[in-house]
Amino acid sequence: MDRSIDARMRRRHLREDAPENKYRMLRQWLNIIFMLGALIGVGLYFYQDRTAGTIVILVAMIFKIVECVFRLMK
């Protein structure tokens, strides 16, 4: 690949990512909470009470939906 094309592509990607940095850390924390909640919910669903597992998974999904809203606000 030509170096000038590679440099232009890197600059373009940096410009596109700049507004996203505003919510990046918040989105990462929301994703971590979602993943932990989903794992705990699946564990509860299969090994304990199915109702409690379902509720935990649904609450975890709320965190994922909020993260998606922040991604769309980009």
C-alpha cells in the first residue's frame, strides 16, 4: 500500500474517532456491567431459579441498550 494513502486513511480514522472518545470510557463500563450481568444471569438461569436468572439478564440488557444509545449519539 502506498504510504500517502496509508497516512490519509489513518488521519481519516482519527477524525472519525475523536467525537466518540467523549463516551468511550462510559461505554466500556456499561459493556463490562452488561457482560458480567449476562454471565451471572445465565448461571442463575441454569443452576438456580429460572425467574431470577431471567430478571438478571433483562436488567443486564438495559445496560446494553443504554450503551447502544450512547453509540448512536456519536
